[in-house]
Amino acid sequence: MQGIAIAALKNLHRPDLLESRAFLNGEWMERRETLRVIDPATQEPLADVAACSLPDADAAVETAKRAFLDWRDWLPAARGEILRTWARLMRENAQDLAVIMTCEQGKPRAESLGEISYAANFLDWFAAEGERAYGETMPSHLPGSRLSVQMQPLGVTVAITPWNFPSAMITRKAGAALAAGCTMIVKPAPETPLSALALAKLTKEAGVPAGVFQVLTGEAAPLARRLLDNTEVRAFSFTGSTEVGRILLTQSAATVKKSSLELGGHAPFILFDDADISRSVSDCIKAKFATSGQDCLAANRIYVQRSIYNRFVEQFAKATSQLNVGHGLEPDVDIGPMTRPSVGEKCRQQIAQALSAGARLVCGGQDSLLGGNFVTPTVLADVTDDMLIAREETFGPVAAILPFDDEAEVLARANASEMALAAYVYTNDLGRAMRLTDRLEYGMVAVNTPKFTGAPIPFGGWKQSGLGREGSRHGLLEYLEAKYVCFGNLAA
């Protein structure tokens, strides 16, 4: 396993996509200070990436402001053509982009390829949606007047992106911002800047004007604060933990920025006894273990109706024990390393606390033979609502299974969380499905499917899982302001 990532990066079809310089004002900028990017599977260094300074952040904003004055006047179709070209270049270079992502993030290569496709789709979607940023006219309440509302781009925007989806979370934000006529500064996670810089390389090839899209690499906290303190930044979008989201929202309040936050999840997976168990097991594996469990949509609390509980636990544990753990570049790997050591440590703490409180270990639980950031896929049964794993997001390959008796009970338990991003419901009873989708207090509900995201859908949560929406026409609106115009004295 040692050296596999370094060898893969040396054998890219396009070695120039492996970039370590910041991308500011259409140019590649070296810096004396650097941050080391490592392979989370082996701890081997992959690159030393430029660590931008606070003056760099100020300069990026000024550049973005100047670029906005021109970019906002481009025809939507012209902006869309550039976004489509960017998407095409992503697809043409998908293999290299996937290798870069797997090396720095750890997810299996097949999942990285899937993310590149997913990310490119946002660019195509917003390329078209930008041409449909319709305003409206209204019947006047004033004699001789004409009333209208037009949608106009906000200006300079900032995206602070996470390490679990290092490409898709950029295009989902930047696609909307650029299509709306805004400029965007991306601050990628320190763990995964190489994917962001590779995308920046392709924006230049696609014809994105200098200053319209920039990538500011370096330590997250000081750069984010500097950007949010700048009054020229009109909006920011953040994907990450609820704890960090609260901090950023507080910081942005001083300058009253428009905020789009996609924060933590604690998704319930609710399985009723009229659903097909085999299919439910297969789908629950997908919902739980995608991105090695490091996914805000991961099924965190698996509620199973008591009459089928034992059968489900047995089949689910058998399927979990068959998952292959290894380096994401190795063939047939299902579970890669945790990107951060702290994620693996949290998994181990939750397992230990649950077992000490009476949960039953069905499979896994032991430290991975691979060591380091690897976590053995684990199934805990007989979990109760007061256990840590039932109260806090896991963000790793540990599944908690909880029995329930009836619909009213499981609905109340599922809703008893301030994390309210997504929920899954499995039942063949249409009436029950409709009742649950009406009453679950979540931003997104998937019925009988583990797959529901994509460019056309409004991605976002309720309660402390976020503000605003990404994707869909709602995602475009995050980067537009409504301007009301009244023409008076037209009768004369």
C-alpha cells in the first residue's frame, strides 16, 4: 500500500492537473509558507500547497470585485457556454481528477469517478438555469404606474468547501454563482486542496475570465474570517459541521451577508415490516457506507420494526462484514481510510460508549489490521436513544440499529434531533409513506431509495442542519437579489 498514491500521481495522463500553487486573478501564485497534503491511507506526503496570507484574501476580493463589473453584463447564454465547456473538460479528464481525489481524500476510486460526474452535472444544470432567472411584473396598485421585479447577481461571493466531497461541493456552489453573474472565491479544506486546484486549471482552459473564479489555499479559520469581515463579499456558502457553521454565521452577521449553510446530518433510516428485507439491506448498506460513511446523508440511526428486527440485523451484519477495506486506489475496495484521524477516533469512542451502555456488537468493532486512519466496518445492535451514537453524527463506517414498535413511536424518535438534513423511509404502504413524508421534520426525505441527490433537487436541511438550498432553481436564487422597480406617471 505504501507508495501507491505517489506512483498514481506520477502517472497521470495530464501531470499539469496536479497543482500546488494558489489560483488568484487567473494566475498561479507560489507562497513561501506551505501546507502539506498527505495520503490519509499511508500518511505519505503528496504535495506542499501554497498557504495564502490575509493580504492574499484581501487582494482576491478586490480582484473578484473588478471582475464582477464585467462578468455580470455577459449574456446568460455566454456564461452558460463557459460552464458547459468546464463540465466537458471535467469529463474528459475524469480519470485523472478521480485519482487526485482518491489520493488526498481516501474514498474508493469508483466513488471518486462518480463524484466527478456528479460535479460536472451541476455545471451543465446551472448553465441552463442561468438563462431562466426570470423576474415578474405585477398589477399596479398605483394609477399610471408599472411594477416589476428583476433578479440581479449579488456580487462577490465566497465558498468554503469540505474535504468529503472536494469537487462536487465546489461546482454545486460555483456553478450557481457564475451562472447568476457573480464571482466566487473558493476556500477548499486544507486536507483536499488538490482537487480544487485541478478544477481551477480547467476553468482557465474553459475561458473563465481572470478573477471570476479563484482558489485561496491555506489555513481555513483565519482566511475565512478575513473574507467574511470584508464588506465587498456579499454572500458565502459553507458545507461542513454545524459547529463551524455557527461560527461562520456569527462572523458574517457583522456585515449582514447572505448565507447558505449545508451542515451536519443525523439521518434516520426507518424500515417497516411490510418492506422487502433483502432489498432494504442492500439499500441500507449504500445509504450507510457511501464515502466510507463520511457523508452527511449517511444513515446514522437505523430504526427497524421489531417483528423483522433480528432478521434484518443478521443480514445487514453479514453484508457489512463482506465490505472490503483498503487503499482507495486498490481494486474492489468499498471502504477507504478516514480522511482525518479525528474521525476514526470518534468512531472508536462511539463504539466503546455504546458497548459499555449495553449495545450488542454484531460485527467489526476491532481496530483495523491496516491501522492508521482505517476503521473496520461495524454493526451495533440494540442501540438506545440515549447512547452517544444515537445522539451525535458518526461520520464513519459504524452502523447503529435500533428497534421500534409502531409508526407514531418511530416518528417521534426520528424527529427528536436538531440535525434534520435527510431521512429514509422503507415501506410498501402508500398511506404510511405519505404520512411519514408529511411529518418527518427533515429537509429531504427518500422513500424506498438510497439515491436521491442530483443537480435538479433543492439540497438542504431544516433546524440546525442549515440554511438555504443548493442545486435546483432554489440554488440559483442564493446568488441573486430581487430588485423592485416602479415606473410612475406612465399615463401622461
